[in-house]
Amino acid sequence: MSAPGKLSEHFALSEFVKSPTAERLGIDNTPPVEAIESLRMVALRVLEPVRAKFGPVHVNSGYRCHDLNAACGSKDTSQHRKGEAVDFECPPHGNADVAQWVRDNLEFDQVILEFYTPGEPDSGWVHVSYVPGGNRKQALTITKAGTKEGLQP
């Protein structure tokens, strides 16, 4: 069992709830117990294997309460609301390489290469969601122009 505040060996709950937007707007982004358990599963099933392969992982966004999610302009159906999703990067590794590795090697609900620009390996970020049981294994690329089916760098 991990220590209080720890989701897994290498990931702390604080990494998944910290948000400059929440801080700026005075939003309390404390997750409910159910969301913490979902975040733990994302950390164990996705981020720990990614870290083992690529090294340190920088979490950009994890859990988002209703008000924070709205402030980010995200849909209320976002898996971030349930603690089932995380946006991250693994510098200096390219985001497309990381997303493709997740697609080819891990169990996940969605892996999305978001706002990636071909030829710019550090552009955008990787979004991954994990749901205990019933994962869709959906791989997408989202550009500024819209969504494309399949993971396409």
C-alpha cells in the first residue's frame, strides 16, 4: 500500500490536482475518494510503465473538479472529472513516440496525441485515460483543426 498522498511508487496525488488555473481562480480542486482511486489506477496501470520506459513523467493535468474543468473550457463529460485521465509529457522524448508506445503496449481507454505539430517532438501533450474494465483502446490525434481517428503524428 502506498503512503498517504502517494498514488504509486513514483507519483503523488499532489501532481494530479495541482493547477495554476485553480490557484489563480481560487478553485478548490480536492478530489473525492472515488476519483483518488481512479487516479491511482491511472498511475499504476499507465504512468508507472511509461516512467519505466521513458524516465520521469511530467503531469500537466489530472483530476479537475467541475469548476476547474469549466474554467479550462473542457466538456463536463471529460474523464478528468472522474480522475480517469491524465495529460502528461516525458521530456526529452517526443510526445508522438510516447503516445504510440502507450497505444502499442498498455491497456487504456483512450490515448490522444493532443495539439501535436509534426516535426516538433515536444509540441502538444499525451492524454491517456484508464477505466477499470471496459477500456475502449481508442487511439486519436487531436489537432487545432479537429479530431482524426487513429494515432497519427
